[in-house]
Amino acid sequence: MSQKSHVGRCLFLFAMALILPSCGSGSGSEAAAPCPDPTAAPASQLNKLPKDLPLDDWGSVTEVSVRAGYVGAEAISDTQIVELYPVLSRHLMSHNFVTVSGENEGFEAEIFFQKGKAPGSFLLREGPCEGDVTIKLLYEIKGSKGA
């Protein structure tokens, strides 16, 4: 894969991950209201997740969708980003994914990875509630052998 093609795929993955809906809203300036527990995605949606990316091991999966050869999913975790990032990185490495790029700023983090020719990403963000972390997964399943 050429460097230009690889960069294009990573940018596409990042843009798609930003498009996935988020369950948080508001500016954060309102008084803190009680935060409801995340609503779990139906079991029929969980079956769409790649077997080697068990998002439900790291949080409560709230959404899974498959579009244009990609699976997008979102989970809410009570594990902080600084603890979750190395767990995800080790999982990827132990399941034969290659980490292409990553950044952990403590309050947000990204991991871009690849297995074979199939690219993917994890985006970690604080929220929607205090103490929660939103995990967004985007992974190419069209033509990938690991999915």
C-alpha cells in the first residue's frame, strides 16, 4: 500500500468516526443532572462486531452499525482513558493488528490500526457523563479476513 493511499484511508477513518452519533449533548454549562446508565445495543447488533475486536469487553456497547464495508460502534466505559489506552493497544498487538499511529492526551486518545489491508480506529473521549469514557470503533470489514 502506498504512503499516500495509507494516509487517505486513515483520514477517511477519522472522518467516519467523527460522523458516528454521540449520546452526549449540551455545552456542559448546565447543572449536572443525574446521568442515566447507557442503553445497551440489542444482541443482534453485537453480532456484527468483529470477533477479534470485542468492544463489549471494554464497555457497554450502545450502538453498532454497518455501512459501506465498515462497522462502526460506540461503547461507554467507566475505565479512564489513561487506563484504557494501553489495554486496547495490548489487545491489538496480541491479536495481530499493527498500530499505525496513536496519541494519548489523557482526556482524549486515538489509536489507528490495521490488520492485513483492513484499517481501523479507536477514538476515546471523556463523557458523556462524569467518569465515563466513550469508545468509538471504526473498522473495515469489506474484504478483510479478520472480520
